[in-house]
Amino acid sequence: MTTFDLRRLKIRPGEEHRDQEDIELAPFDLGGQRYLPVPETVPSELVINRVSSGTVFELGFRPRLYGPCYRCLNEAVVDLPIHAREYQATNPGESDELRTQYVVDNHLQLSDWARDAIALELPEQILCRPDCAGLCPLCGEDLNDNSHEHVDERPDPRWAALESLKDKL
């Protein structure tokens, strides 16, 4: 897990610290599927601004995730431009809104922050291509490779009782 030691910063209000950090990314689980970051370590830009009331953290990086397509289960690749921002007040008191969960014991938890930033940017469905046709619901064949229809469709025998009711009404 990648962290940044905030104790080594010696910046005053109005000053900024910029740093290049390599962040370790863990595999990402979404909808029961696992997506792997390739490479596992991505370069990022970390910007820390000290303001009069606290500290503003900014993180920018571009992860690439590999995993199954939501529709056809073939390999899908997602490139995400990530830009995240967090704020930590100097004296937050009891307010959760004035503190960030990624600062723990004067260490900025970069891997955890990156994971959550990726989760917020992921599309609803990860697809191998925008026009993915998916799998045939009857035979399971990939409709991207073989678009077809089933002509000889037999009704499910479990519905026979309802079919006979339709004829009586």
C-alpha cells in the first residue's frame, strides 16, 4: 500500500508542494467480476496546498483496468483519467465534512484514495466496445461473432398450463 508521510512537509499557508508518486493499485472487484490494473503501479501527480484553514490534497493519474465485458464476457479494457480532491481542516473538531478519511497518523493513504477515486469514475457497465451485442439468451453464443436468430423456438413446457388457459378465455 502506498502512503505519503505528511510530517516531511514544511509548507506554510499559501504554499504548494508537488510530487510524483508511484501508486500501487490492488485488483478491483465490481459486480462479482475482478478487474486487474495493468500495470499494478501507476505514476501520479500529488499536489498539496496549505491554506489558512487547512490542507487541500489533489491526486491525478490514469489507470488502465482489464477484465470481463459486462455483456459478452470477452476481455474489456477501461482507461480512466482520474482527478481527485480532498480537504483536511487544521482543526476539524467533530465534523466529518472537514476531515478526509485518507489521512491517518500524518500519513496520506494514496492507495486507498486511488481505489475510491477509481470506483467513482467507473462506467455503469464495462464493455469490450460500445456496440457490444452480448450473448444469445437461448444458446449462449457470442452475438458479436455470430449474429443469429432461433427460428425453431419451442415454448417452455412449464408454461403449457397457462397456454391452455389463454385458449379458454
